[in-house]
Amino acid sequence: MYAIIDEDVPAAIDPYSGTVAEMASEKVAVNLAPVMDKIDRLEDIANDLFRSLDPMTAPLVSYPNREGIYLNLGRFTNFIYGFMAGLLIAIFIILALGVNL
């Protein structure tokens, strides 16, 4: 992307870098700024995913002072899994013993 300075003199300015250059009709200028913005966002997401391996960090889009949320969520998830496994084992034992309810 560029802005034409003067149509009589083929000169243009790149608004992102501030470079003034002569325009050439056979060359195509490509604006990579939106692509670079998406790449930067993708890098932030990848770094957040990598940081999530440490349970004492906070997610990228969380509220302030949420350090350690992964640790708390891991404990809660393990509690639920343990509770469900215990319930399943208790049901199997009750069914195996043939207890009538």
C-alpha cells in the first residue's frame, strides 16, 4: 500500500515505513502489514499455549492477578475425575454383590 504524492511526477510514499520512492508501473507493491499483524497475534497465542505448561502462569486473556489458575483448575478437574471413577467403582461393586435397592 502506498500513497501517491504527485501524479505528474511518479512518486509515492509508504505510510508504514515513511519511504518515498519512484513509482514503477511494472512493479506491484504488496502491503504485508495486515499479514504481519496476524502473525504477531498467532505468535502471542503460541507463546500463551507454551506458557500454559507452567501451572503458576496466567492465561493471555485473563483478568489481572490470576496467576496459578491452571493449578487450581487442574486440582478441580482431578477431583471430578476421581469422584466419577469412585462412583463407577461403587456402582460396579453394588451390582456385583447383587444388592437390591
